[in-house]
Amino acid sequence: MRVGVYVCHCGINIAKTVDVERVVKEISKMPNVVICRDYHYMCSDPGQELIKKDINRYGLNSIVIAACSPRMHFKTFQEALKSAKLNPYMLEMANIREQCSWVHDDVEEATKKAIALVKSAVAKAAQLEPLVENDSPVVPAALVIGGGIAGIQSALDIANAGFKVYLVEREPSIGGHMAQFDKTFPTLDCAACILTPKMVDVSRHRKIELLAYSEVDDVTGFIGNFHVKVRRKPRYVDEERCVACGDCATECRLFNRIDSEFDEGLGKRAAIYVPFPQAVPLKYTIDPERCLFLTRGKCGDSPKCVDVCDANAIEFDQEGRTVEFDVGTIVVATGYDSFDATKKPELMYDKLPNVINGLQYERFFAPNGPTGGELVMPDGTVPKKVVFVSCVGSRDKKVGNPYCSRICCMYSTKQAHLTKERVPDADVTVFYCDVRAFGKGYEEFYERVQEEGVKYRRGLVSEIYRDDDGKVHVRAEDTLLGEPIDLEADLVVLATGIVPKATTRSLAQKLHISHSPDGFLLEAHPKLRPVDTVTDGIFLAGCAQGPKDIPDTVAQAGAAAAHAIDILAKGKITIEPYNAVVNPDLCGGCRICEMLCPFDAHHYNEAKGVMEINDTLCKGCGVCGAGCPAGAITLNLFRNKQIICQIGAILDE
Amino acid sequence: MNDDNGGFEPKIVGFLCNWCSYAGADLAGSSRLKYRPNVRVIRVMCSGRVDPLFVFKAFEKGADGVLIAGCHPGDCHYQCGNYKTMRRMHVMKKMLGQMGIDPERLRLEWVSAAESTRFVNIVNDMTETIRELGSSPMKSEADCDE
């Protein structure tokens, strides 16, 4: 084997802690090493040129790059090999940056470790074998999970590119949280006016199959060929026949008696309902946990909804069903939950009626909300003293959320403006930690709202209490003046932050994608691959990945769609040949590997008495190889011999 | 340098799964966290790829400890490879004991792609544990063959 070794300085990222010249000197002594060089930036054009020239000049047939993580640049260097007509799998990387120079301070220690890591890579490189990539066809369809603004945007973008989209939404209607908002900051666009046309576009699009009131049960397969099972929950209403006249709801014996989820518990609905008038699909749903007939088997003499439905759409015997389909790519846009303010008992959220959260306050302003857009309290009074409390559930290690939710400063500012608009003489105070007006036009909006008379006071709220006269007070410390404050309030709005949806973890497990410590889904790279996941073919959009506002959500949703379209448009994907291979001379046909394989890739050849592996089904985990008692199975690019040689070299000093 | 044990610096081989633990170790790097240089990493696609043979070879070739790290249970990129590793651990530890090697020298840990701090703590802690155990009783020279 003729191995070429290239040690990267990465500017000073590596060279500052690792004595690169000493590494080159040591590695040059190794058998099989024909040439060993160092260079400032191996990934740069001249760096790659260097490798290409050497391959031809020295007849190299295996390459080691000692630089950053292979997760960063393995593919970059594979391309360089390809352009020099060398098989792209005759490459091994030694990670001397992320796992060496960046994590050690001592030059001697770091250099010794770097030498061991490069030796290990050279040992493996000397054992590499050329591998052939195979193409696999891509199912020309996408799954978008979540029908909020992120999912809607991704679904429309993919469908407009001409590909079939299955849009799955767990709630009876698409629209997500954005449908609950009145105005959007900082432009004060009416949220419904910009969202509902997109919702209608989804329902009308020939390429979009909307699966509302449904949940993803199971996803198997891989990029290009995912198999999806979706559970369609029973609405107990025939979607074909329901014309959404609404007679069933007004006649329902529980009309106006059940808290509306859409109105955040401020408004009421019936047991048969649409969440909001602009719902898509506009079809009624019976709440199986509240409907008298479904919970008790009896609703008066006969269910009134059945009596009044001229379309005969009520179907109490409807059952959930599972639909299955294949897609080539998946966009996860499952959104967020609002922080549960009862976790901060000192704020009295569930104890005092005039302490509400930001999402509830939003419903006060919405024309389709419980007050028809009027700012009136349930007792009919108009609040004159309104206090906002920032950072509720954000930047708060006590509740386990150290991160900033990014939107609360601005939505409080917007709501403060809307308060002044409705009640110009209202006394509005915002308690803040730091105002983060980070977006385009946000700082200007914040200034404008201050000029409108909204008072911003820097301070953490310590408690909210009711005095002997029944008045609510907010107690805080003004951290600029260094003095305690006690403010009376008619209404206190808690600017609750964004938390990961409760179902995020189980969905991540179904999709085999990761989440960060904060519970949001993890992108493949925080800077350069913000919409990819580590699982090829699965992309992220919106708050499922982390708190963000609407413009950022829409931008990310578009990016996720573009990545999905990229795969769908190519029509085929290259399968990396990381698969397990059986040596039929060693295989005894014990079939242990068959039991170990989670992908059913192994099948027993009765005639030959040996196991065979289906390359398309095999995902290359290597579990079978580790379990084979005969040592007959090994894994391409991670062969037993390659790893054993690595072990020897990494310990050699 | 810690001189508690005559300046003994243990050599530990780490087998890290590509999807979770190797990514977690990379994150420790990009976050510039600092840890002991004693663990030298060999990347594998799944912790379930770690053939018991690799573990014994490592000890044979002079390792003072072996760390296997994979995705948390339920998070495996390949659905259940880490469960297979977990089951193999019992056998491997028992065999090590029979060979006169303290089973403490072999460790299985779950490190997600986001748990850089956890990775750092494991490396430092394991380095200390092995330092206290001292040099492996099974150091020999062996050739690089299958």
C-alpha cells in the first residue's frame, strides 16, 4: 500500500497546540507511508490540489488526512480523491482538531496524542479496500409533520416544485400557534390575514394530501425510501358529508360549556366543534373525552347533533384507521408548547383570575377571540393598569430552561402597543431582564412603543399577590435604581416562553434523530447545516428545532423544503457502501446474525448453508459482525482487520 | 501531571459510535472544553459494532482501559444496537475478570450528540479510576494481524 499523509495546521487551530512538524517526522517513519506533508489549510483549494498532485506523482493509493472531524470534511476530501481518479473510500481521517488540539492545552500531551491518532489512521489506511457506491431510487413524495406556519410553508414549497406532499397535523385544523395570534410584530400585520390564505392554498393544492387530526405512528426505512404509518384519529364526523353548517355545535347539550383549547381556556366550545372559524379542513370534530354520548353511551333521548345534521354526517361508530405510504424525504415541523406558568408558583398564574399568559392575552385582541377583540375582563371592566412580566420560563435555570425564547420581549412589546391602542390612557409597565429586539425593524418598534408611553422597568418580579382590598400587586426590584417596587395591576400578563413540545422526544426516537439538552431537535451543524438532522433525508423547520419568530420560521421552512426538493428532484440517492459482508468460507450458518439485525437484511441461503446480506436493507451498523461467532461477518470501511490494526497503532508509543 | 501513582498515565482506547458519542466528543472540541488526553478514540458506526475481540485485543496490546460509548437507550441510530452492546458488556466484564483484568477497566457509557460536558466528565473520571488501578497486568507486544 502506498499511503500519503497530510497534516493540517488549520491556521493555528491545530498548530497552536500540536507540534505539526514533529507529527510529520514521526509519521514519515511508518511503513507504507510514501509521503507525509503538512499544510496550513488542507480543505482549501491549494490543499486539495496538493493531494491530487501527489496521488499522480507518487502513485498513492490510500490517503490519510489529519485535520478536523471526519463528520466535518470527510466528504470534501472524498471529492478530491475522486477527481484524482482514486476510489473515494481509500481515505481515512485523523481527528486532531475537535478531539485533540481544541481539548488540550499542553503541547507535549496534545502532540503525543495527535501522533497516536495519526498512526491509528495510517494503520487503517494501509488496510482499506476500494468500495463501490450504489444508487437507489427516491420515492417522489415528502412527509411534512406539523401543520403550523413552518409545516404549511414547507408543504407548499415542496408541492409547488411538483412533488406530492403528505401533511400530517395532530389537531383537527392546521394553522398552529400562528392562527391564535392577532397581530404580528413589528409590522402589525394581521396574523389571520397572512396565514389563512396559505391554509386555503394547502387545502386546495392538488399535490398536497392533508392528513389532519392524525399522528405519525411509525417511520422505517431511509433517505429516498421511508415507509410511514399515520394514525387517523376518528372525528366521529364523516369528512365527506360534513358541510360545516355548525348546527350540531349550537344544538349540542354541552354548547358553550367546554373550555376552548384554541382560546387558551378563555372561551367556550361545544363537544362537537371546529377549533376556530377559519379552520382547515373546515370539518367538525367530536371531542371523545367530553361528548356525553361517547363517554356515557347516552345523550338525552337522542344525540342532538344527530337530530339536526341534515347531511347525516355524524358517525359515532367511526374508528381510527392507519394509513401507510412511502416518501423520499421528511420535514419535521412540530412546533412548540407555551411554558406552563404554574411551575412558577410565586406568579400566582392559576390562583388569580387577572394573571394570564401571553398566549391568552393574544386571544383578547383577536377578532375571533372570546371578547371579539375588545379588551374587557370577564367581569366587564376595562383594565387600566397592565403589567407585563418578561422571561417567564426563559433564561431561568430554576425551571430548567437556561435559554432565551427569543420572541417574548417582542410579543410583549406588541401587546403593550395593542393595549395602548385599545385603552389609550392605560398605564402599561413591562418588567424586563434585557430587552432583546434582535430582528429587522424590532429595535425601531421597541422605541416607538416606548414613545407611546409604555414604561419599561428593568427588574425581576419576585412575587404577585392580592392585598386585603382584593387588588393584585406585582412586587419587583428595579435593578437600575436599586429599589423595590410594588405596582398595583388590573391585569398581569406573564410573557411565557417557548418549550419543546411534550411529544418531541418520542417523535425523535421514531425518526432516530437527536435532541439537544434543552429538548429541542438537534441540527446536524449549528452554523452550516441548521436545517439538516444527522439522519439523511430528514430536515427541521420552525420551533421544533429551537425558539424562533415567524420570519425565521418561514425562512427555515423554505430552506428545509429546498433540501427536500433537492433529493426529490435528483430522483436517486447514492447509498454509501457501509454495509456488512459475509465470508461464505467462514460462515457456519448458525443464523445468530439474523436475530441481531434490526433491518431484516440477513437471509439464509438453504442451498449453500450460509447467510447472505441484502445491501439495500443493510444500514451498516455492524452489530451482526460483532456477534458472529465464526468471525465471518465484517463491515465495509470498519473491517475487523482495519480496527484491530488501529488498536495496535493507537497504543504504540 | 498527576504524580499520585508514580506519574503513571493510563492509555485508554475509546470506541465511540458515529452518531451520538463521537458527535458529543466533537462538540466538546468546538466548545473548547478541556479534558485529560488519555482516551484515544476509534470511531465505529454503532457501539454494537464493538466486537468483544476488539476489547480483548486492546488489552492484549497494552491498553489500561477501554471505553465504549454509544447513544442513550432508545436513541440508537440503528434502533437497538446499543442494547446489544449492553448485553455483551456482562459477558466481557466476566471474561476480563477471569483473565485477571479488573472489570472496572472496561466501561460502557451513553453520551448523546449534545452531551459534550458528560463526555468530558466521563473521560476525566475514567482516567482517574484507571490511574488508581495502575498499569494493566496484561501488557504484551503483539503483531497487527486478524
